Amino acid sequence: MVERPTRFEISKPVEYTVRSQGGAVEGAGRTVNISRRGVLFESKHPIALGRRVELIVDMGDDMGAPTNLHIQGIAVRNQDGTVAVAIKKYKLRAPGSPA
């Protein structure tokens, strides 16, 4: 049996971009939970399974320097107003820093 990674229930603002051959669609929502392998977030618009998704999660708080978590992944589940993305790459960055 494969052990599931620990999920952290974190509600943070998220901006997302869905890439396809027809262009890009952008939206915003909030995270529901994050693990080392994936992120579940709220979305007003369904995202087709298998689509490449780029997320920017605002991980900053009032006590420290602002930090964004940049995630690249694939949409793997779309259910009840939430989208699950399998993480392929991620990086922590200060807002406004070069990609």
C-alpha cells in the first residue's frame, strides 16, 4: 500500500493560469489543502483533466516577508467547485522577482 503524503489544510489566495493550444485562461480562488505531491484549490470554473496549470499561491503573512509559491502541474481531478493539481515543479519566490 502506498502511503499518501500529509495534506496541510491551508486556505491562501491563489491565481491560476490554464495553458492549452487555444491560449491561456486565468482565474483566482483559494487553496483547500497542499501536500508535497499536489494542491487542491477552489475554482469557479472547471478545468479539464490533463490540462497544464500554473499556480501562484500567496504564502505570505503579516509577520514576515511576502512569499509566493509558484507551482506547475497537471489537473487530475475536478469536483464540486475544486480542482486537484499534481505538482510537477515548484519554487518559492518573492513577489515581483524574475521567473
